[in-house]
Amino acid sequence: MLLSRTAVVLAVTALGLASCGSSSGSGGSKKALNGDVSPRAFTSCGASCNGVIDGAAYKIEMPTTWNGTLLLWSHGYRTAIPAPPDFAPVNTAADDAPSAGAAQALLAKGYALAGSAYATNGWAVQDGVKAGEQLRDLFLRNVGKPRRTYVWGASLGGLITELISEKHPDWVSGAAPECGAVAGTTENLDGALAIAYMVKTLIDPTLKITNYASSQESVAAFAQAAKAVEKTAADVAGGGTAKVVAIATIAHLATQTKTYDGHDAVSGISAKAEAIITDLGFSTFGQQEFATRVGGQGLDISGVDLGAAVTDADRQTVKSYGGDLDALLKTLKDGVRPEVDSAARDKAKAQGETTGKVTHPTVTLHDEQDPLVIPQNERVLGDRFFATKSTGELTQLFTKPPATYAAPAPYGAGHCNFTDTEQTGLIATLDGWVRTGVKATPATAVKLFEQPTGLDPTYYPLPFPLQKQ
């Protein structure tokens, strides 16, 4: 499922709004169609505008000459508690773009940038939607009315982006979720719990995977699980390696990571182990925060057929490491799965589920080798889009890493591992579609993605694994 070494959440305190000055921006005010890119007049706070709305810090940056388009950013998951060193620390800052390089490039092209922290850290989907809505309203009151508003965001922010997009067809002109958990809350977090269950059942029976008494206990469980996976992965003769391969195979996890390119057996096993450990963050200290949010054990893997998506090729892969995938699947089938709190489950379902009802151009971007928010999230969103017969349009883009690389991977492997040029290319693709009315495709996007990039116009993800049958 999902939680990354680089993953995320946040919390901000204090109240108040930034006081905006009244210096005038450049540009005319001629009435625009979608295709108009004439300069847009605005009231500016100077080079940037910062403040706090309902406990969430926000940041707005304006270009010298505004092209009339607002990019409204939603950041990814931020941990609610001090996490292990490999994971992102608690963060209370506002982001208005995925990176400083992307922000500067977009400002140079005339885009206005705005982004907000959320009132809480953790799986703060509803807080993220609210923060985006409030920041957009503040922008209208204090800066100006955009001709076009594009919502975009990464990881958990990709889910938030899609939810804002579906909720507000009245003012969203286009959407660009990056590496988004767009299959929704329960699919992703249930998937994380399934991986923890497999680790407990096949590797470490003493591992506690639900109902933590405290955040400290959940962090300790993560440390125990990570150590057990690393030790087991190295146990070739004792069958441990095959178990790690089986878990990664059943869950369709990444075969390359930012650290390991998978070019040989050792690198491949290391990549699979790292992907499992990455996911265990969400299924331990991430899950503990989520249980606090929904009032109990709201994740459910009781109806998940862990063998539903495996193939003969998967069986052969596990066999090549000395294991029997069918025997391991029987062990998993016979194991005792966590009980579900029905009231907490109802609240879990209300934390953010996408419908696929797209009413305007939407372009998604995903790493093919994302170990946390697996690219099959896009398959779920696409299936929902076609099932609802949406009136809008959807184009899904994917990036692949080089076959070999010296760590860290330059792009395509690791959670949300994109270059600045890939992120500006995403916006260029969406913007061209909105302004011209000509649908973007993977083939046309190639012309807009500058190097370096791993854009792969031929990729299509497998179905989402670990779903209820």
C-alpha cells in the first residue's frame, strides 16, 4: 500500500490572516476565454503572502506578470508523531509547490502559486480539502479572481486534489494529482494492513499490528517489523528470502526503489524488502494515528483474497528462491485476521473515497516503481472514471526509472520521485489541454516533458491488488 520513507503529515497552530498590501501587479483585465493568456491584474502582498487560516499555515507566491492561472497545491502525508529517522519528521510549514525548482520555473511562466498546511497531521484528508477551499477563498478576496484554477498535489495530497476536483466543478478548471492515493482511503490503508498481516503471519508471529496502546508502541512495532524483514530477506537457505519475495509479489510492490535498481538478485531482494518496510510505516505508526482519528480499528482485510491476483509467473518467481507460493497463501488464508470495529469502519470510509466523476481535464502522473502509493491507484481511478461515464476527460501519465543507476534513482523509482521538469511538464500538459480544448495524450505529453525525464507513454498498470473479492 502506502507510506513512504519520504512520506508525511502536519499540524499548525495560531490564527489570523496575512495582511495584504495594495501594490498593483502588471497586466490588463480584458475578459478572457480559457485560451487567454494576457496578463492579469492583481493585488499583491509583495513577492509572497503568508499567514494562518484556522490553524493551518498558507503561502502564496505571485509572478511578476500573472498569466491568470492559479495553481493550488496540496502537500503529501506528514507524520503526526516523531517517526523513525528514515521517515519525514513532523512538519508545520506551508508548501505551494513540490520543490523550489519547480516553483521558480512555474513562477517564471506566469503562474500564481498557493498552498496550505492542514489543521492536523496524519491521514488528514478532510482537513486538506478544507484548507484548499479556504485558501482559494482567501486568494479571491485578497489577490484576485483567476481565469483558471488548477488543483494539484502529491501522495496524500494527490487524493486531496482529486476530491477537491470532484467536489468543485464550479471553480476547478483542471486537476493534476501526482503519485496520488487516488484509489481512496480504505483501499490504500487496508492494503497496508494486509502487508503487516503477511509479515506477522509469515515472518514474525510476535508482531503487534493493530490496537496500539500509544504512538510509542506503534513506532516500536515498526522497528521490530523492519528488523525482522531485513533479517528474513537474508535467510536464503532457511526459506526467508522466498517469504519476502512472496509478500512483495502478492502485493505487487515495486521491484526497484530509490536505493536499489534490482539489476541482480541481491539488489532485487533488497528492493523488495525496502518496499515492504516502506509500507510498514503506514501499517504501524500511520495506522495508529488513523485509529485515533476514526475512533478504533477501522481497517478491514477480512474479505481480502490474498491470492486473487497472483499468476503462474508469480509462482515461478517465488519458486526460483526456493519457496512454494501456494503453500504460503494457504498459511495466510488460515491465519487469524484483525477484528474490525464497525463504527470506526464507517468513519474510515468517510475519510476520502474518489468516485471518478471528472468534469474537466485531469492529468495524473505516477512513478511506475512507487513502493508506497502503488501505481495501481491510477487503474482504480480510471476504472471508476469509465464506470461513471464522466463528462470530463482523464489522461494518465507514468514515469519509469533507468534500468540501472547509482542510488538514489534520478526519477521513476521511489515515492513521488519526479524531476522538476516532469512536474512542470505535467502542468504544461494540463494547461495546454484546458486552453486549447485539445485532449492531452501520453504521446503529446512527451513533447512537453523536458529532460531529464522517464516519461513512459506505453505503460499501463495492473489491477489494484489486495482488494476485497
